[in-house]
Amino acid sequence: MHLPGPWTQRIPLHVNGLGGEALWKFRLESVTVSWNQAASAIIDGPADVAVIPAMFPGPRVTRAGAAGAMSIYSLPKGIFESEAGQKLLNKPGSTAFSMPVAELQASLGDGWTVVSEDDTFRAMSVVGGDFVNKSMDEEVACQLTKAHIENLEGHKALAPFMGSLNFGVLDPAISGLCGPNPVRFHAGAVRAWEEAGHAVPDCAKP
């Protein structure tokens, strides 16, 4: 889907080592494709820039990198920390995400350049989980959750990026629980997590 015509936009480009902010003008045409098509659009050449959900290291990043040298841009710190930025980043289904540039660079490899104004990469994290009807029997929900907890380490070992997906992390700042998110744990799930030694936030309990 094409937005109406190309347009000119002033984009703040933060460049390490220059001690300031450079404003460049680009003529941009936006095209909406599926997540999996985005990497192909980069590789085949019709797109110069893509906004894609990615894990580090993950298949979409690896596929896009097949096009050659690539750059990945952090959200500017000022936008990331602003009230409007935090409201967007922490809307239901998302959380604010940050990680050390050095750690990200190591996971991406030599073909990638991480662009950030400091030593932190900032972005949006998309969160998710398994859902059941609140009327499910508590013992069934408890046993299902226990099975998940008992296999956490196995999940993390399935692929290189699985260890970065925060399985078993219930901290609202990372998991997206509480705040504007109305989703709460099933009572059986709460019991399973707490019996396994995890602290379930009160705001995420039924």
C-alpha cells in the first residue's frame, strides 16, 4: 500500500563522534509489506530502509544482512525518554527496550553497524504470551503453566535468539504487564509461578 505520493521530511540523524545533530532531507515513499517480505525488499533492492520486528540474532536480521553492509538505528534518547515516546513504547502489547550497543553489535556480526548517540541501543519491544479463557479449571491452568516453567531452559536453547526473548521474566517493565495493559494471569498460572519461586506482580493477579 502506498501512501499518497512521496514527501519531504526533516529527519534528525544522530551521528557518533560529531558532537551534534545533523538534519538531512530525504524524499521518502512508504510501502507496507508483510514482516517476512520486508527482508526480501531490502535484499532485492526496491527498499532502502525497513522497520521490522526482530530478535538478536534472528532470521529477519540475518536475511536482511544478506543484502550486504547494513546499519541499524537506535531511537534517539530524547524521543525514547520523552513522555510521548514512553506512552507509545509502553502501550498494551509493547514495552520500551534497550540493550548495550556492544552486546547488539556482537550478536549481529561485522556486516552491521549499530548507530546510536551513546553506548545504548533503544527500540520498542513487542510482547506476547499464551492465553486461556478465565473460566478454565484452575488446576488445568496451573499444570499447563508448570509445564512451561519446567521447560524454560529448553526453550532458550532452541535457537540463538530464543535466549533474548525474556521467557520467565515477569517484571512489568520488561513483560508489558500492568499499567495500561488490562491482561491478568489466570489464578492457576499465578499459583504455578509462585510455587516455582517467581514473584508475580500484584497488578497482574486476577
